[in-house]
Amino acid sequence: MRYTGPKVRLSRRAGVPLTRKAVRYFEQRPYPPGEHGRKTNRRSTGDYGLRLMEKQKLRWYYDVSERQLRRYWDLALRKPGASGAELVTLLESRLASLVLRAGLAPSIYAARQYVNHGHIAVDGRKVDIPSYLVRPGQVVTVRERSRRMQPFVAAAEGVYADERIAPYLAVDHADLRFTLTHRPEREQIILPVDEQLVVEFYSR
């Protein structure tokens, strides 16, 4: 199942801010949530716990279920490249992930909701599946009927955009449109996760 509780708690459990909103809260309380959070020593975690936490961080960062992540891992194993890098590339190629990266949504949770609610089109056709894997050359837009909604007005003004646009995207914020120019490469993806530990978790 996907986590649907308070999102900042996830960042505190993970030890790193997983969303923009979490950055400010995490600076104030950088320890795990709960009654004994201040007393928890993250460095005392064993090898299994460390690998498990990296896997959980990857799940939470992309807002996928355990079953979905396992499916992506199985797909990554069938690719010719390094399994960890292939896993991250697959997750980054999801429609919801790219909507976030392009600055059309403030968080992965909002991006998922925008797709689910039918606000996003790929090559002119509505796609309401957040896990849809976008292919290089495909054009993603906000549908015409949704453009006057407040979140998309803000997106058109660049409110949600990162200072540096991902190098695999060509983005036109004013037109609420972006194109995946090429397959994301691992070194181009900013991610607070050590995917090698995820590989070791699944390979144990």
C-alpha cells in the first residue's frame, strides 16, 4: 500500500527532506517522529535496517507502493545497464514524476492527483495513470479545460519550478507544456537515495 499519512513524518523517519515542504519542518525537527524520536540513534542501525530504509526512501520519494517498486525492480533486472540506475530511470520516467520535475506541481502527491483527475495529456490524449511511462519525444501538457485552475495558473508563472530544469526535459511553463527530450540518465537525476543499497536489499 502507498503511505497516505502526514508527509513530513516520512521525511523525519527517512532522515532527509523528501519534499520541498518538508525542508523547513525538517530543519526544525531533524529527528524521527514519535515520543522517543530525539533519543533515536540512526547510526546504530544494522546493515539490513540501513538497506531497508534506503528502499523505503525510494518508495516515499516517488510515492509508489511496495508492489509497484518490486515490479519496477523486476523490469530493471531485464535491462542491459546497471540495475540500480535502471530502477531510478524507470521511476523518473513515470508521468507523475515528470509532471513534478517540470514544475507543473508542487509535490509528487499533487502531481499524482493532477494525473488521476484527468488534467494531464500526453501527445494530446488524456492520460490518467500516474505510472504511465513517458517515452522520449512525447509531449506532456495540461489540458485546456484545466488551465484556469489556480494550481496551473501558479505553475504557468513558474512558482513550482526548480532553479535548474532537469536536462532531459524541454519545458514551456507559460504554455504548461514539456517534452521528454531523452531518457533520463542516473547522473542527471537529483535523488536523496543510494540506489546501490536498494540493489543490495533486493539481492539479499
